[in-house]
Amino acid sequence: VPIGVVIPRTPEDVITTVALCREHGVPILSRGGGTSLAGQTCNHAVVIDWSKYLNRILSIDPERRIAVVEPGVVLDDLRDAAEVHGLTFGPDPATHNRNSLGGMIGNNSCGVHSVMAGRTADNVEQLEILTYDGLELTVGATGEEELATIIRDGGRRGEIYAGMRDIRDQFAERIRACYPDIPRRVSGYNLAQLLPENGFNVARALVGSEGTCVLVLAAHLNLVPNPPHRRLAVLGFEDVYAAADRVPDVLAHGPVGLEGVDDRLVEYMRRRNLHPDALAHLPEGNGWLLVEMGGRSAEEAEGRARAVVDDLRQAGTLVDAYVAEGEEAKKIWEVREAGLAATAHVPGMADAWPGWEDAAIDPARAGDYLRDFRKLLERYDYHGSVYGHFGDGCIHVRIDFDLPAAPGWSSTAASWTRPQTWCSPMGGPSPVSTATARPAPSSCPRCSARS
Ligand SMILES: Cc1cc2nc3c(=O)[nH]c(=O)nc-3n(C[C@H](O)[C@H](O)[C@H](O)COP(=O)(O)OP(=O)(O)OC[C@H]3O[C@@H](n4cnc5c(N)ncnc54)[C@H](O)[C@@H]3O)c2cc1C
């Protein structure tokens, strides 16, 4: 339960709120659309809700492709305003009609079109921020000379920048060696952005910090060209693994969206009678890739989508495929978008849970990952459909973990003890007994650091 909720009308209201909270040593928490899945906007704190009033688009510069927004702006409102100039904001979570830009910055959000435009961090130019101690700053990329000047000038600002520089200098090699090079690395603090090769970008380093470091008062965002024409290549494969194996070949064509679904999703949709007319539009196969190609003209988009189909057909990997547009393409997207609804409660199956959601992987190895993952599920007699942003390496799954029946479970959540067996998730040691002590932290295979 929050200590209180503040709905500021102006940035000055926020500054006053933070000053009062600081005076009383009270914690604060930002809230945008409140659509986060992991409790990011719930806490015993003074909750600052940016969505009601601080939701203005302050400017759009089509030449520089920069939009300046208050944090409460809903993504679709920005996209509608940018669309007038043939531009868009690339990352588009499924909650795009209600999530805010402040929340996207908090979570480093991604979406179907991140495959063409990257994560939110890749699309932030500058942030105007407020710290708990009342300091207002505009942050972004910082040249080495500028960094030295800021630190030399001292004060609280100099102190903060010196602290960040020290973190960078102390951990640079470990960050380079250990941060996985995958497009969906959105967990944890974005320290890689402080490396010299990334321009000591304080704005991008703050993206993904879930409101734990600063409040974002305004954001300067990069917009990208929005291809006015789209076609959808719908590709059917023997199974989802064969589909995932072809992700690198499809990526070489520069899609604006690349999603995958498996036959279990289709089966679950049938059982729930979800979008039966959409399912009728799927080509033959047991695993599918949906490849959205863009173009400046309808012919260009069509040609690019056909090239994807032709290439894969020549490689002999397709069971069936066609190019969809307009209403037909919309129908096919319904299959992908039904994912969450279709997999949560399937008639005749135990409830499935989001404990392994949003697995971030190397898209070039999506097929290997899915094969190993399915073997792991089978080992424990678990079930679940795999689908999601294959082109970006982000896989969704809900698993029918039998939580209430698990050994050690008691209805009082506090009395959970470790189950009979556990094992390292992917190809690690085989199950060990509960007598085994929690293993010592292992060494990172790439830099020998203790992880
Ligand atoms: C059905 C469903 C589908 C989803 N699909 C996706 C998806 O495809 N991709 C994806 O990335 N996410 C997805 N999400 C998660 C979530 O919707 C997104 O991450 C979204 O961008 C969060 O925006 P929000 O405005 O709701 O943020 P909130 O939940 O309000 O906040 C998110 C974080 O940002 C912080 N924050 C908010 N405003 C500020 C501010 N002004 N200053 C500092 N910190 C701030 C908050 O404290 C919090 O830590 C999904 C969620 C649901 C329920």
C-alpha cells in the first residue's frame, strides 16, 4: 500500500514533492502506465503518477528526428504525432496504447519492431532528470574532456560523475567480457553505456534502472523512418525448431518485424476457440515465422517480402508460405497477439505461469535454444507453447509448474523450503539432492571473475 499518491500537474510539483520526501526521509516511486509485470510500480512509498498531467509532447523536430516528451506521454500518442512526419518511435511493447515513455525508459522496453530500431536505450538521446537530493541535470553522451571538466567543477554534479567514472574504470574489462552480446539484454543496470566506446552515455545508462536512480522529468528521443507500406511473409516450417534455425537468413533481409509461433500455441487457441478465422489463414506447417517487410512503395514492400519467401524456398526449408497484406495480414497478427491469452488457461490443462518469461537469447541460436529448452521441459514433464520475438531473441513461454503440489510448499508463503531436487537449468549438472549445499558462486567462463 503506498504511503501516499501524488498526481503532479507540473515538473515544479514533482520537485516540491521530492524535497518534502527528502526532508522526511520518505521513499519515492515513479509510476507511468503501471503496466509492468514484476511489481515495479508497487511499494510502500510516495507514488508519483506521471500519467495524468505530465503527458505532453513538447516538440517534434522532423529534420533532426528528435521528439521531446514529458514522461507520462503514452507511446501511441507519440507514434500518432510522429506519423505525420513519416516517423515513429521504434520499440513498441504490446501495451503500446497505454504504456508511457517514462515507463519504457524505466524498463528499457522492447517490442515487435525492436528488430528494426533496437531497445528503448538505443533510442534515447538525452534525459532531463531529478535526483532524490534535488539536483536537476540534462544528461546524455559525455565526451572525455567534458567529463573531466564536470568532475573538476565539483559540487554534487561533479561528485556523481566522478562516482560513475570510477565504476566504469573499475569494471570496464569485466563489463566488456561478461555482458552478453544479445539484442534483448535489458536486465540490470546498463553500465556498458558508460564505456568510452559508448560515449559515457549517462542517459542510456539510466534506461532500465526502473526509477531506482533518478526521476525522468523529460526525454529527448530518437525517431526513425516509418516504412509507409508493409507486407507480411507468412512462412510455415516442419516444426518451430526448423523455423527458428532460419532466423539469421531472414534477418539478412532487414525485416521490420520477425516473430515466431509454435504448433502448441495454435493447438491452445483451437481449444479455447480463439480467432478460429485467423488460424485458417496460417499456411501448412507446425512452426511459423511472421516476417514483416517495409518499403517506400507497395511494390517495394511486396518485392522484399517475396524475396524472403523465394530465398527460403530455394533453400528447401519451407513447408508452405505466402505473402499477406491488409486485412489478411491483420488476421495473421491476431495469432501472434493471442499468445498471452491463449497460453495462460488452457482447457484440460493445468494453469501455466510466467516464471520463465521473456528469455533473452542469441537470435542466431534460437533453434538450438528451443531444442534444449524443450528437452528440459520434457525432463520434468512440463508443458508450454514457445512464441515471441524470434528476430530479436526474446522467447515467451508459460509453464504448467505445479506450484501448489510442489514439495516444501505450504499455504503460508513464508514457509517455502527448497524442493527435493534442483538442477542447473540449461545443460548443467544433473539433479542433486537437497543435502547438497547451495553451490559456491561459479566463475565466469569468459573473464574468470566470480559471478
Ligand atoms: C500484456 C503485457 C504485455 C507486455 N508486453 C511487453 C513487451 O512486448 N515489451 C516490453 O518491453 N514490455 C512489455 N510489457 C511490460 C510493460 O508494459 C512495458 O515495459 C511498458 O513499457 C511499461 O510502461 P508503463 O508506462 O506501464 O511503466 P510503469 O509500469 O508505470 O513503470 C515502469 C518503470 O518505470 C519507472 N518510471 C516510470 N516513470 C518514470 C519516471 N518519470 N522517472 C523515472 N522512472 C519512471 C517506474 O518506477 C517503473 O520502475 C507488457 C506488459 C503486459 C501487461
